[in-house]
Amino acid sequence: MQFKLLNLGNYYERHYIMAQAEKMFTVAGTATQNGITKARFANDMVARVKILTKNNCTNINLVELPRPMTKLEALQYLAETGNFSGDAAYAIANKTAEKTKVAKKAEIRVAVKPAKVKATAKASTKVEA
């Protein structure tokens, strides 16, 4: 990961330069911790389950994805399969809505205003008698 340091007065602030491509995941699902169910993503099922159980998570339901996917793609896949119900389905739906909003904000919007055109035609008519 690249980073750059900016001089901001008496201290330096580190800004990470994020890659243009989003991170891809091979495992996705849900887990409940302290009564809150959240969508979870990983690339190694065994390591992720160990971490979640170590952190006292319950109702761990992770699925191997058919191919590496972004978070939004993985959430859409989980919603389509229909293997989740109750709090897990609600968590997936909320995270999907959140990711969709972020994706829409990232789109570039170009607004084109029609130009106002004033027609000023001076008609000169000569009357000859």
C-alpha cells in the first residue's frame, strides 16, 4: 500500500492512496456480535471463522463465493441465493443499500444547461413612394 505524508503545520498526516479497483473477496456471509448482525467478507474461510469465534461472534454463516467478487457483487449474490433469513437477511439488505448509495455517489454526473439564445433581428424596411 502506498502512502504520502503531507506537512500540516506541526504534524504530518498520512493519506493512503487507494487503488482504483475495489478489493475482491471469495467468502461472504453474516455473523452476530453482541446482538448486532453484520455482513462479513474474507478471502480465507477457516481464518475468518477463527477470528469471529475468538471475538465471541455467534450465528456465523459464511458462504464460498463462486468467483472473486466485490462487496456489492457478493451482497447481491447472497440476496439472490436466499439462504439467509431474519436478522441476517436484514443485515444483507441494509449493507447492499449502503454500498449501492456509495456506488451511485462515485458516478460522475454531467449537467448540461441549455443555452439561452436571444434572437435580435433588426428588420429595416424602406418604403419607397
